[in-house]
Amino acid sequence: GKNPATGDKIKIPATTLPKFVAGARFKDAVDPKAAKRRAEKAGK
């Protein structure tokens, strides 16, 4: 990174962020057709 005020280079430490993964119930609430497709696929 770079300090915009002085132009000096600075080390920016690595960070980890939480990741959101939508579950089946959330996906069904957002797209009811997806639940139907998933049910048909599971039944094969």
C-alpha cells in the first residue's frame, strides 16, 4: 500500500473475512422454483 499523504510505502496486513453461504431454506424463500428443481433432481 501507499500513504497518500506522504507517498511512503506501507505494509498492509492480510485479513480474513467471514463468508456467507446461503442455505437451502434461504434459497427456497428467495426462489421457490429452485426448491422444485432441487426436489426433482433428488428424486432421480
